[in-house]
Amino acid sequence: MTTEMKTCTREDLETLQTVSIETFYEAFQEQNSPENMTVYIEKAFTVNQLEQELANPNSQFFFVTVDNDVAGYLKVNMGEAQSEAMGDKSLEIERIYLKAQYQKQGLGKLLFNHAMEIAIAQKKTNIWLGVWEKNDNAIAFYEKMGFVQTGTHAFQMGDEKQTDFIMTKSLL
């Protein structure tokens, strides 16, 4: 099994859209209505929306591949690209998603470690993320990686307002 990290570029837009929709759907479709899933996906993962995110100099996307198949991706934000105002010393992990068949193989940790490397290289003092309060597996993973809950914020899923835990890890 050959695993590689690859920076996403404009040329990867179609693949990014496909893997974004697939992984989001796999992660949340059982706990949300089809209508709310559709509304969110049609807003968050349009070609135009992803193109704007890729073009933002304060955001970066990375694919993790297994034997040349895109297994999942990471999105990190800095500065004003962060979804919450956390300051210039913070890096946000906005998305870590893996296809179902690639979960529990260490790839989430690989993506997380890549985000950590970026944060350290950029001299950030903390790394943070938002995770749905009902996503027990992800919460357990982040706690294992040294994150603690430091707050909450609202996440709009279609017509439903959900609560995300804000989890932070100090790099000091």
C-alpha cells in the first residue's frame, strides 16, 4: 500500500468536489434528513464555492491517496479564512474527511499530523477545529490527539441549527 499527501490545486477541483460530497454524505447522512443534507451539499460543495476556497491564500487543501486513489482530504485555514476569529497565531482544521473504506487505517492521523506540521512551520501557538457534538468517533480521535473542548459554535445544516464543539490544542 502506497500512501501519499498531495496539495490540491485548481486542476483538482472536480476530484475535490466529488470526494467532498462523498465523504460528507458518508459521515452524516444517517443522522440528518435527506433534505438538509442536500441543502448543505448544494451550498458548501459547488464548483464555485470550492474554487473560491482553493483560491484563498489563507486556506490549503491536501489529498491523501492510497495506491493513487484519493482516500480523503484535509482543509486548513489561517488568518481571516478561519471560520471563527481565532487570531493570527491559530490554525483551523476545517475539514478532515476520509472515504468509509479508508477509515481506521491511520490516514486521519496522517492528515492531522500534516496540519500540525503546517501550524508549526507557520509558528502558530494553537490549532483548533469544530466538530459536531454528536460525532463521538471524531471527538474521541481529537481528544486522543490532545485537543480539549474550549467552546461551541452553531453549524447550519439545512433548516436545522446544530452545535459544534470547538476543540483546541496548544502548540506551546
